[in-house]
Amino acid sequence: MIYLIAIWLLQDFVQVFLMGFFIVPNIYLMLLLMISLLPATRKEKQIILIWAAFAGGLIWDFRWTNLPGMTAALNAGLVAAACFLWYKIPAQGRTVVFFTFILIASILISGFAHFALWTVPSQVALRQFFVQQLLGVPLVIVFSLIYWKVSDRNV
């Protein structure tokens, strides 16, 4: 769990240092999704990861947003929905491509929810939203490659 705290702090520090330029993609959420969808992850650990998503989102809300609880509920809901969806499809469908699809959908949903509640002029918010989503693309690729390497070892 130390690495979850380290990633959350990394995301927070990047947000602090680059606040005027762009809004950081949700690296913490991507890491939680990757860990929770690994083949060796048990249900008990997934429940702990859902709570970790809620706790990390709540701290993020108190630090950055004006609506406490929104990111917490969103992160926990996205991790729970991803786990539910992951185990509803057959084992043959649980591929890196489907994992990448889940990551992309999660960052889009998370980004759009935050975009809808931003209290800045719409053109600025729209630009920030697109920059955030574009910066998330390399992270999705990195997390998908890591998932691919780690899931191959667990087969």
C-alpha cells in the first residue's frame, strides 16, 4: 500500500508544480484499476482497493476541489464498476485490449465529471479538459504495457 500513497503524492506534487499549465490526469485511479484487474488479485484485495480509491479521492477533494466527496465517490465507483464488468465477461475476453478500454473509459468519465463541475469560463475549462485527456494517453499506454507484462507472468 505504500506505493499507492507514493503515487498519490506524486500526482499531488505534479499538480502543485504544473497548476498553471494543465490539470494532471488521474494517475492514482489508473494504478488502482491496474492492480484490481490483475489476474492474481483476490476479491478481498479488490474491496480494499475500492476503499483506497475512496480514501485517495476524498483527500484529493479536500485538497483540490470545491465539492468534497465527488472524486472519492467517482474513483470508488469506477474501480467497483471495472471489477464488476471485468468478472462478468468470460476469461478469454479479459485481455490487455479490454483493460485499455476500461482505462480510457475511466479517465474520460472522471475527466468529464470534473469538467462539468469546474467553475471557470467554459473555453478555459474545455481546453484544460482536452489537455488533461491528451496527457492521459501516454499514461494509458504505459499502464497497458505494464499490465501486459505482469499479466503474462501470472498466466
